[in-house]
Amino acid sequence: MSVLVVGSVALDSVETPFGKADDVLGGSATFFSASASHLTKVSVVGVIGSDYPVAKLDPLKKRGVDFSGLERAEGTSFRWRGRYRHDLNSAETLETHLGVFSHFSPKIPDKLRSSPYLFLANIDPRLQLDVLQQVKKPKLVACDTMNFWIQSRRADVLALLEHVDLVTLNDSEARQLTEKVNLVQAAQWIMARGPRHVIIKKGEHGAFMFTEKSIFFAPAFPLESVFDPTGAGDAFAGGFIGYLAATGDLSEANMRRAVIYGSVMGSFAVEKFSIERLMTVTRAEIDQRMRDMRRLVAFEEELPA
Amino acid sequence: MSVLVVGSVALDSVETPFGKADDVLGGSATFFSASASHLTKVSVVGVIGSDYPVAKLDPLKKRGVDFSGLERAEGTSFRWRGRYRHDLNSAETLETHLGVFSHFSPKIPDKLRSSPYLFLANIDPRLQLDVLQQVKKPKLVACDTMNFWIQSRRADVLALLEHVDLVTLNDSEARQLTEKVNLVQAAQWIMARGPRHVIIKKGEHGAFMFTEKSIFFAPAFPLESVFDPTGAGDAFAGGFIGYLAATGDLSEANMRRAVIYGSVMGSFAVEKFSIERLMTVTRAEIDQRMRDMRRLVAFEEELPA
């Protein structure tokens, strides 16, 4: 089954201790679709400015990503400029230029309104709610958000929670949203407001998936070098939802496997700038890292080969 | 088989967001033995002052902990006073009073010199090296250390590494010792200096065990409330080495199980002040949490019940 992602298609300029890259492909929908395209068919709804180097999207198109819902508007594209210091755990935003994104009003093309899997990437929660008005009841609706919206549009974020099946957010965002320091308590707070699943991402420290009755934990894959953490969270979401859509199975056992796919795709994303590594990774490499992830946490039973 | 631990037996005064406790049992050897005593026979070598309320050790003696190597010296006992703020991740040391510990020179009683398992808890690396002169080749020697010694006795810490099989240290200590930000690289750096196993503890973010050929990751058990993190690392070491000693099996599969026992015992330690919870926890509770840990990370195979 296919996935629809609504989010940003941007140009990033990033500085890490290992180098810098200017005006490379970025944005939540870009990382999400680059990742999910390894597992299933993805369509993107978003907006770019008249200055966007559309040829740069060709590698994604070649991977089957459908950009028929990507609007082109007069004006400049969304740009983000950021820097990572030595610990690579948190980005320092140097500049955010919304450009055409500041007037974005997502229009879901008719043929995409019945997409069975929907990911509302991190954009204004009012737009996320608006998208929900335009789609026919999907099999799974997941959303992400960020500190900026939690602070400035709290009521809308809470309204959104009532209408989604699953939320992904990082640990500091979960704490900010719920005012709970403890992540188990934070997840319970969120689930009490609607979502049956909450995924709390902890960057290099892995991710939790909470349901009413269980907690699942997936470590981040331990890499010898992390090059650029930008987009890891969206690549995670792409692997997770891409796998669910590919299998069409929302059982707990399958959702656990999906979280591991998310962690694996996130680990590839950070090996190079932008979506570079996600464009070269092969299915064999993904499968091998899935096996490595299993070996990383395996105990009690005989160790898998 | 039995374990010998050489470390501190102290009195802690701790303040957390949930309350405070004054002059309660503390010290690395105390937490270690409280934890390991659930799995195997433990002997403690350390020193206390003439002011130490020895009756407080009775619960540990009842659990079979052997204090025949605990010296009593004229003077005041080692005291630590600390505070945890809301995030509970790092202790703020308000006061350290070494007392009789500042002149401590461990003497291993004859009958303990052939202990098959030896844990050199966090004390001056010169004393740790000195203990190694006194024991007959144990089956496994593990050591811990801390930022203070890495900074002030670097050469001795490095000398110690050449003589131990396994090191446990936390992530910031690993980075400080190796000057590597990346933990995989840090572990390789340490293993190149001697130890065949390196365990890097990340507190609430779990622990890695590195060997030349493999990486194993154990999450911290997600608790709904963490009361007092003091001693979690030593309780971890007690569960880990206690299980290895109980089974006498140093295969990788068994060492992985041992890491999970470490994580489980650490998770109990933080549920109350001092060793309170470690004194009440039952074998059935430990076994249940081992099953919960497996369920926490289980994927791909059928989920265990």
C-alpha cells in the first residue's frame, strides 16, 4: 500500500565537524520519502519556490517518489541553515527562511485523498488538521511536531492529537508538550488524548514505542562515525511507516519490526549529508543492518548468526 | 563461584526532587554487594571509620555478604553528600569527605586471595593495581573508575587497563579517557590497551558491551518513576558480575544475559533511597523483570509471553 506525506521540501545548509554543505536537499517530506521509497510507494504534498532546483529531485523520482502533489509557487523556497557542534546531538539553527512555505495551504490531489497511510510531517498543526479534512479515513494517520508549534500553537497540537493514530516526537518535545519529565508518564499523557501509539525518539539513544499495554525499545544503530544528523527523525518515520504500508499489517509484532526499520533508515541517513546515503543504500544493506540490529539486542535465546 | 569487591563503604546524604535521606548506606562496594548478593556469594574489602553505624550492615550480612575484609580504622567514615535536580541524570556533589578512606590501603585476607571473580570498584587506580598484586589470577577481573582519577591519575588508569579483563565506565568517562566523542571508537581505543570487554553505561539510556567482534546493547528498564539514581552503576556491576560468578560461564551469550541482569538490578536500585529496594527485591521480581526486559526489545521472532 502507498503512503502520503505532507511536509516541507527545503534547501538545507549544514555545518558539522566533518564539513559543510550548501543548499542541499532537505525538509521533512524529502527525508521521509527518500527513506520510505525503499519500502513502498510514496507521494509528496508540499510546496517549493520558483527558485527550487527541481532537477535535484530526479534521484527521488527515479526511486518512484510521486511529486504530482508538490506545488510550485512564486517566491523563494524554504531554507534552513544549521550547525552541529562536536556532540552532534542538537542542531543549532542559524537561519530559517520560510519563503513560500509561510503561505502554504496543502491541497491534496483527488487521487491521493484515499491514501491508506498518511504521515503529517512537522508543519503548522492547523495545516495538519486541514489535511485531515481532505482525506478519506486512512488506515493509519501519524503525525510529527516540534517545539516551536508546541509553544506557539498548543491548542491546535492538542486538537490534532484527538485525530491521529500515532504520534512521533523527540524526548524534549514530549517533555515540553506534557510537562512530564518521565517519558513513560509523558507517553501515557499523550495516549490519554487520543493516539493509540506514541513513539518517542531519543536520537543516538534510540526510540520507544508506547501502546496502552506495552513498551518497545529500539536502540539507535551504533555507528563508528556520524556525519550529519539532519533528517534522521524523518528518515526514521519513513522507514517505520514505509514498512507498515508495505506489509499492511498493524499487529504489534509488525509495528515492532517497523520501528527497527525506522531505526535502520535513520542510521543510514546520518552517514552522509542530506539524502545522499539514502539514495545509494541498497536493499541488501538494509536487510543486513536489520540483522545487525537484531544481533545488537539479542539475548537469552541462541545468538542469531 | 564467589565475587570479591574492593571499594568504598560510605554514608550518603542525598537530596532528590522526591525527598531527602541523611547518612544512609552508600559507597560502591555497598551497592555492588547488595546487588550481587541476590545471585552469588560476595565478599567486601574496604574501610570504615570508628563512627560507622555497623548495625546498618546487618541486612547485607543476612543476605550472606562477607565483611571479614572490611577494616575498621580510627577516624571518620567516607561521606558523600549530593543532590539531583529534576532530570535525575547527573548528581551534583555538594560535599565529599574521604575520612579514613584517604589512608586506605586494601589488604586482601588470605582466604579471599583466590577469589575467582574480582571487581575493583571506583577507587584510586594505584590501590586497584595494588590489589592485583595480592590476588591469585582470578577468572575475571573487572574495574570501574571515574572522572577524578582519569584526570588526576591518568598514567595509573592506563596501567590498570593492561591488567583487567573488563572495564565498566560511563559515557562521559569513556569520552574523557579516550578523547573520542564516538563511543564505538572510544571502546576500540580502550580494548586496544588490554581489556577484552568494555561496558559503557549511559544511565537512563542503557549500556553497551563491546568486544572485539561484537556490540551488545541493553536498554535501561523504563520506570514510571525514578526515585534516586545513586548507586545504579554499582548495582549494575553487581548484577552483571554476580550473574557471571553464579554461572561460571564467560561465553558471549552468557555475558549478554549478565548485562541484562546488570540493567535489571540497576533499575531496582533507583526505585528507593540507598540500598533499600535492593534489600527487599525478591528473586521472583528479578526474574519477572528479566522477562520484561526481553519483551522490551523483542522483535522479528514471535513475541514472548
